[in-house]
Amino acid sequence: HMTMNITKRNFSILFIVVAIIEFCIATFFTDTFVRPLLGDVFVSIWVYCFVRVLTRFTPRQTALIVWLFTLLVEISQALNLIALLKLEQNATARLVMGTDFDWRDLLAYGVGILIIYRLDPLIQKLRTK
């Protein structure tokens, strides 16, 4: 279906762009706002794009799935799941699961999800010539 292909292409491009933004944030920022909070806004957008590329979920379903995923990540941090699973030395686990619970992360994830959810109809309509 042509519209689905355009949507997947647009979200694939955005996925790559946001990955580059995330890499730059992780590489060049060590502050207490951009890296932890703005980074979480972008990571929720990145995960949303990933889900939109790989599934046929609606924007609303995607937003809910991403919100639940980010909520589970934060709950795992609050419960110190990484230590319970004895994965403290595993860099990949630390990157994916995180290590420190912060309620502001939930707010940042929510802001990112809301932004991308609201932009979803525009992203679907973008066409390149």
C-alpha cells in the first residue's frame, strides 16, 4: 500500500535523524538538562519512530506502547532491577535499562511521546519529489 510505504519511509528517515541527535547529545553534553531530559524527549520519539516503522499500529496504539515501555524502564530503575539481575557490569543492559530512577524522566518521555503523536499526521503526509 503506497501510503503505508510513504509513512514507513518517513518514520525511517526520522528514526535515523533522531538517532544522530541522540548520539550528539550523548557525545557532547554532560549537563543536567540536555543530556538527561532533552535526551529522554528524543529517545521516546526515537522509540515511537521505531515502532511505527516495524508495525502497523495506529498512532494512538504506538503512543500507548511507547509510554508503557518507558514506564516499565523507569519502574525497573526504581526497583533497581539491573542489580537484581546482576547486570551492573553489562554496558548494553545499563544503556537500555538505565540505572537511576527520576520522575522527571517520565515527564520527558511523556513530552516526547506527545510531540511525536501530534506530529504523526504531518509526518504521514510528507512526500519527497
